[in-house]
Amino acid sequence: MASEETTGTERGADAGETADTAAADGERAGVDSEAELLRQIESLQQSLEAAREQELRALAEAQNLRRRAERDIEAAHKFALEKFVAALLPVVDNLERALAAIDHDDDKSRALGEGVELTHKALLDVLGQHRVEVIDPAGSGFDPDLHEAVAMVPHPNLPANTVLEVLQRGYTLNRRLVRPAMVVVSQGTPAGGEA
């Protein structure tokens, strides 16, 4: 019987040790699972932060696209007439040539001249309503952004780079150059000449 008691006691001790081991394993598993949970939380927080940054970037990109599209639409509306205006400019030039060629002393030519002049004025008014402006730089300084110099002539009375003559007027549409003015520019005083 003594051997049975010893065996029972040993069993109780073994059971206690097993319970202690299981409790220790449970604590370690709890610590391990708690550490794992903290790692998962940290990972999820990083993923959330990355998703938020991605969302902000996507929103910024969408806003930039919207602004760009609005600018493109505005430019398209503003300059849709550019080719049409460029096609009409030779008509304006021809009307100006016709006005210059008309003999104003002759009664028949005078009446024709008045009709051409009214047509020319009406066409310029319509162009003006659509923000087409005439560049007529006679007597002003040469501007390479708006003028095209076709000749340079020495002139004793004018400073260099002054527009002497306008051969063909230029035009802008909404302040964008459609056609530069073709001009003759002063070179200033000729070399070795008198002032």
C-alpha cells in the first residue's frame, strides 16, 4: 500500500508539475500571442497610414486633372477661332488694298470706295467683338514678339529700331499673336552720316 501511496503522491506531483508547465506554457503562449497581436496591430496601423497617403495622393491627382481639364477647355474656347481668324485676315488685307487703290476724285469710284470702306469697317468690328485686335505699330518701337522686320533703312531723324512703315498689319486673338505685323525698321543715323 505504501507503494500505492507513493505512486499516488508521485502522480499528484506529476499532475502538479504538468499543471505548472501548462500554466507556464499558457503564459508564454499568452505573451507570445500578445506580442503577435501587437505586431499585427502595428502592421495594420502602417497599412492604414499607407492607405490614407494613397487616398490623399489620389485625391490630389484627381484635383490636378480637373484643373488641367478646366484650363484646356478654357483655352479651347478662347482660341477656337484662331484658324478661322487667320483665314479671314487675307480678306481684310484685300479690302485694305482695294481702299488704297480707289480713286476718290471720281464720283463712281468714291461710291464704290464708301461701300468697300463700310464692308472693311464691319468686318473689323466683327473681329473686334471676338477679341481680335489690330497691331499697327507705325512710329513705335520694334517689338520682335509682335513685329516681323522685313527691311532696315537708315534714317537720320529717328532712333534705331523705330518702325518706319507698316507693310502688313498684325493681329492678336485674346492677346495671342495670330499674325505679326510686317514692318520696315529704322537703323538710326547712317554710318559716317550727318546727325
